[in-house]
Amino acid sequence: MAVAKLSLGPLLFNWSPEVTEAFYARIADESPFDRVYLGEVVCSKRIPFLGPVLARAAERLIGAGKTVVFSSLALPATEREQSMSGALAAVEDEIEVNDMSVLLRRGRRPFVAGPFLNVYNELAARQLVAMGCVRLCANIELSLDAIGAIHKSVPDLPIEIHAFGRLPLALSGRCYHARAHNLHKDACQFVCDRDPDGRSVRTVEDQDFLAINGIQTLSNGVHVPGVSIDRLTAGGVTTLRLSPHSVDMIAVARLFDAFAWNAMEAVELNARLKALALPGPLVSGYLLGKPGSQAARCA
């Protein structure tokens, strides 16, 4: 039996409907993921294009034996976005909540506390469990020690960690992608689709710094655990969440599957990931209680 399970987080980037449909077809047919999160988390303007695609993807994934969970917007600001979030909140099935306004409309129906909620301590986790939380995806800034403290407080709550991908750091009311192309947010022309893993940002000293994805700020580096699977599970981690990127995610998932079965050490995992076409260098600082940009060891 695997020491930990694998989940695939919601797609954060603006991929074309054709690319998205082909991507989830491979995830359904070829991947070892137990759970797949679907839905637009970043920008509601993308939803009309991807809604039908995600509905078909959900059917195919469920047919392949995957658990499918729909994720809410992380920053529903307009009345239209609040209405969409409210509709998702009314669904009886388990959903992932990424904004407190969704939770307040949820009643006591089961939900996953997504990584965009501010759950930084045991008290917050216990309060969410009392409100119907059945699973927690830990905030990306939390150290493994902090996650372990939450686990001890609510030992029956499954905990996921962001185990692969650029780290989602912040959201804004402004669209960075549109601004970079001298466009207004309301007339953005969906230019974020030009950067399938986000647009890299460099400092005035020409150093890699961050990445932007519409209204979202991401890390430049690609986060990996940086510790053994035994250390992760001892800290309460039950599931490794991988974030979709344009790299071959089936290859990435298979490497993490070997890691989750304790058949591959973290050093080997990092070395093999480093050989793939990743959008940035491997980092692993946050879980170790260090700066998030700390490089992962690959040797």
C-alpha cells in the first residue's frame, strides 16, 4: 500500500479548451492520481470557455475511478463571481472551498479547505472541522512542524500538501498579464494564454524573481517536498497534491507515485524532476521552515 496518495490540483493557468481536454483525457487514462480537483480558481473570465470541457473531463475521470472535486474561485469579487460561488456552495457533493464567502454559504455540507484559505493553526482547523471540513490542503507557507501541530489537534482530518508546482502566493484585483501588455483588465484579450506556466518576472538586476498568471502571483521556482515520505506522513500528510503544468504531468505523477510508495528517495525524485522541462528551478524551503525560494537538493 502506498504510504501517501496523490491528488491533482485545479488547473491554475489559461490553457485552450483543446489542450485542457487532451490533458484530462491523459490524466483519466494514464495517471495514478486518486483525486482530481477541477474548476477555475484564478479568473472567472475563463469559465465560459472551459465549463463544458471540465464537465466532460469530470465524467471521464469518474469513469476511470478517480474522485472528482470541484474547486471554487479564490477571489470572487464581482456580483457575477459571488453568484457563481454561491451556486457551487449549494452543491450537495463535496467541493473545495478557496474563499470564506463560499464557506459561509455552504451550511454544514462537506468541503475541502483549499490552500487559499488562511488556516495557519490548530484552532482554525478545528473550527473548520466543526463547520463540515473533511480534508485540508495546507497553506503553502506552513512548515512541516506547523502541519504536524494541526494534525495532532485534528488527527482524523486528511491533510494534503502542495507537493509539486509553482507556489500560488497571492491574488490581486488587478490583472498583471493585461498590464504587461498595456491592456485593461476588462479588455485583456486573454493574453495569459500565451504563458502556459505563467509569465516569469525578473528583477532590475536581471535575476529570476516571481511569475504572474493573470491576477495571480506565483513563485518562480517549482516546489517539491525536499524530505522523505516517512517524514511527511509522520507529520500528518496523507496526500501529495501536484499542480498541473505544461511539463509531461504523467511522467511527473509516476515519479511521485514511486516516491509515495517509498520506492524512491527525495534526492532521486528531485534529480529526475530536474531532468524534465520545468518552468523554474526546484525549491523546497517552506516545508523546512526556511525561505520558500531555498533550492531543493538534487544530489
